[in-house]
Amino acid sequence: MLDDDDRALMRAMSRYFETVNRVVADDRAGERTPLGEELSAHLGVDVTTLPVTTETLSAHRYVDADIALDELTERGGGRLIGVTGGEQRLHVSASELFAGPYSHFAPGPVSYESRDVSATAQRRVVSFGVRLLAFDGHPLAIVQRSANPRSMPSQPQLEVIGADPDATAAALVEIRRLMIERSVLRGHVLSFVPTEYGHEAGATFLPRPEVGADDIVLGEGVLQRIVDHVVGIGDHREALRSAGQHLKRGVLLYGPPGTGKTLTVRHLLARTPETTAVVLTGSSIRFITAAAEIARTFAPALVVLEDIDLVAADRGFSPEPVLFDVLDALDGLEPDADIAFVMTTNHVQILEEALAARPGRVDLGVEIPLPDDADRRRLFRRYAQGLPLSAEAIEAAADRAQGTTGSFAKELLRGTVLRAAVRGEEAPTDDDLTAALDELLDSGAALTRVLLGARPETPPPSPSAYIATETPFVPRPGGPSMQVSPSGEIGYHDKTDGHWVALDTVGDDTVGSIAFDQEVEDPLVDTSEPTHELSFPMPVWHTVYAELGNAGSVERVGGDPVIAARTERLQAAGSAAAARHPGPLAPSGWPLDDAELPVSLADGDEEFLVEILAGGQRVTRGILAEPDLPDHVRREQEESFTAGAEALRFIAARLPD
């Protein structure tokens, strides 16, 4: 048992040791580490007295910086040293590496990592090291750090230390020049994806496609018109510049899915082998600023934005839709910059308002429509090359497949070969072709045909229709989808024989009231009253929200207006729930990923969501079945498929009994 004297003695000793530690720390505050001693000897002055100039790099430019520093080090007779200290060195500034009461950083082995420099090659780059060199006769030290999720900040950095400020500034200018002159990005096809270090884009090298003009089946003169605008202007850049004409151009390719827009883009990439190209698809379009910087730096350049309608209303990390970031990027380029922007969309009407608000950004719009009879026969013959099928059977199949696309023909011929393979035979027959076509044209495969780009077979949307429902009609998997006929009848197409079944409950409490205004063409509005809430984990809700947007876009274009209206109601319910959320919000406006979102639902909404998500999974599975899918697209689609499966499991487990 301690008495009062013991406690007093212990308190006095504690104060004594605190004083000892403080005095020692003060005495050693200016003491250099072994690394600091090494740098002081190289610089000829105490390194702790010199300022540090920091240059933050983009993740996709780090290899260029490493190449530039190698050249600068060799030119200045320099050397490269590493730093001991393990993980601790990642969390301190350059000044703390050189001096500190508890620091013991010393010269050691250099840390390296591998980075891509093309679609098939890699380079070993410095991940953490110090370069000691001379620039224009002035000694410099440069601390080189790659991106690291465990350090702050996480972006790559160069920290330059020198006694002469002018020499330090001049060295940085030379590094930037060499990064452009020696860049590994120039002349390659690139894509941008989020890195594991956050939202910053990291460059991915893609193989340049090999697609010839003979591989593409479009209407007469369509492909040549596109090539003349994208490639031809670049071929005559000097003449156009001399005449004071602008080179920057924007092209929009629009039309149904599967008609050849992506194949046309791949042909443009093949036609421009020395051009730097950046390909952004769907959600990766939010990296448009990085893509524009690459295009501006390494012109001539081609920037491809595929499926731009998917982000037309996506606000990403900006208060404005991502589409306006794209238009701003176009505005920020000089008129004489030899840069072509090529955008593709399946739903041009979604873009019309935004493009009309910023006229002149896109100077050529080309429709890639469904192929006519002659083009469809050419497509069938092309995909049947090398197969022992008769010309008569191929032409007959093409004639039966009215309103279909090249994607449909490609899938049909694959199904034909698969039928023979299942039987254990190598060569398909004309009967296999007929059977595969019968299967795709079957009424049960209507969704598959739409996914392959065929024209929807539903009635055209009605004039302005507003549905106020007490008990909403519930489309269930395998069940009917309610539609409004041109005459204003409510009903559905019976899936057994396709005939129209009218519902004679117009105006009663089951369906509700309908009002038509023949003068105004407003969309159908679903005003179903919510009956309950379902709390969605935010990762699940993000998947649901995206699939609702995709489904709604498809149904608004000649599809089922009731489904389109229902998707809009559910998306609006999610947005309203986010607005009520009491916790912190992400920059996108949604709650953080570890939160839940209580969304108001009407009766039958869970079944509807299961149907929508299942349709999205079928689309993704079809994309993943493509054998020549680029690696970055395959990764994105695999992630999408996994997220869709998780969302399906979540909602299916909560279906009403």
C-alpha cells in the first residue's frame, strides 16, 4: 500500500522524466538524420535550412516522370538512393526525413514497382527514392514517391530541394518538358479507370483494334462520311490551319443498339495508328478532364465517349451533369487543336436538350439506323463466312429477321454453331440455322431481340396520359406488362398468342382515372401511393438506381410507357429519401456507402425491381459472353454482374409472401 510520501515521490519523478524528454527533444530538434547528413554533403549546405518545392503528379503521368528523372539524373552525373524506415517514411514530409528528434531515416535500398508502358510491356519505376544530381551546375536532391493509399497525400509527388531557387524552378520546367517529349502515352490507345487509391484516374493501355472497312456494314456512304470528318480533317491539318480553319471537331453517332456504332469507332482507331486515343465508356466518362488533358498534350488525338447517354444526368462529383463536363472539355480546347471527339448513344433524345444548350460543340451527327434488307443480307453473309451453310438458307434467314441488327445476326450464327456442337458435330447445317432463328424469333425471346437491337414490338406510346392508381397494376416476371393503346384503351398483349387484352376497368377504383390531352405530348406519370418502406444498403441502392435508369431509358424509346413511368417514380422516391437523410452525404448527393436508405414503395414494387434487375443481369451476361471483349470492359461488366447479383438476392429475400 502506497502512502502519501510514496505518491508525492512518484509524481515528482514523473515530472522529472517529462522535463528530461523535453530537454533532449529540444537539443535534438535540429539534429540531422543519416539521410539528412548524406543530402547535406551533396548539397554543400545544411539541408534542414533549405525550402522544399513539391510537384504533385497525376497517376497516369508517373511513368513519364520516372523516365524524365532517369534522363535528368544521368545527364547530371547523379545517383539514386533509397530510404530506410519502412512504413514510417510514407507518413512524413521530406523535411522530416532529413531531421527530427525521433527520426532515424538513413540511405538504403531503392523501392521499385512495375507500371504498364503499353498494352504488352511494363517498366520498373521508382516507388520511393531520392535522386542526388546536378542541374546547370547546381546540386539538387529530388525525393520521388509513387501513389500509395497509406500515405497522405496519396498522389505521386516530387519534392525538390536545392540552395538556388532559380535552379530548382528550371529543373521542374525541364522535368515537365521531358515528361511530354518522352511520354509513354503518346500514340497509344488508353482508357481511364478509378485506381485503388481513390477517384483519380489511372491509365490503362488497350490494344489498337484491327477493324477494316470491309468488316463494317452500313448504308451507302455512311462510313466514308464519318471517316472523312474524323480522319480526313487531320490528314489536311496544315492546309486548314493555313486557311484559318478550325481542326477541333465533335461527332455523334446515334441509333439503336447493335447497329455498328462501336465497330465504327474501332475502325476509326485502326485507321489512325499514330494517333493518341482515349476511350471512355459509361461511368468512366467522368474522367473526361484527364482525357482532355491527354488529348491536348499529345495531339493529334482521338477521344471516344461511348454510351454517353448513360451519364447525361449523372452528376458524378460535380454540381452539373457529367455531360456538361464533356461539353466544357470541348470548350477548353483550342480551335486549331487536332483533336476529334467521337460520342455514341443509343438514345439521342436524352442528349438533345443538353446539346441544344451548347450549340457548336458537336458539328456532325450521323444516324446508324437498323440495316435495310440489302444490308441485313450482307451482315448475315459476313457472320456466316466459313460455315457450311447454303446461300439460300442464309438469305432466307435474313429476310425473316426483319428489323434486326448486326448483333442479332452475330448471335444467331453463334447459336447455329452451338446447336451442332451440342449434338457432337463440328459443322452446323441449314436446319440448325432455321431452328436457331425460330428460337430467337419466338415470342418468349422478345426481350432478347430488343437487347440485340431489334425494334420493339409494343404499341406506340399514347398521347398525354396520366394514371392515378389506387391499387397499381403489378408487372410480374413472366406476367403481362400493362400498356396504353393508341385509342386510349388500357390493357396488355397476351404472351401466349400476342392478341390485345383490354381491361374494362377504366375509371373504377382498380385502375383509377385517366385523362387525355391530345394537344400536349407529356409522358405517362405513375402516381401510385406508397404503402411501405424498404431500407436499402447504399451499395444495393446504387445498383438498383442504375438499372432503373437503364430500363427507363429503353422503355421510353418505343417501349412500355407504364414501365418507364414506374422506374421514374422509384428513382424519385430514392432521391426524396436521400434528401431526408439525416447523416452525411457523399459528393454525389447520396448517403455514404455504409448507410441505409429507407425508400417508400408501393405494393408490388419489390416484384417489379426483381424483374428489372434480372433483365439487367441478362444484358450483362450477354456482354460477358463476347470473346473479344476488352479487358477493362470485362472487369467493369464483371463488377456490374456481381453487384446485380447481390441486389437481386437482397430484394428477393424481402418479397412479400
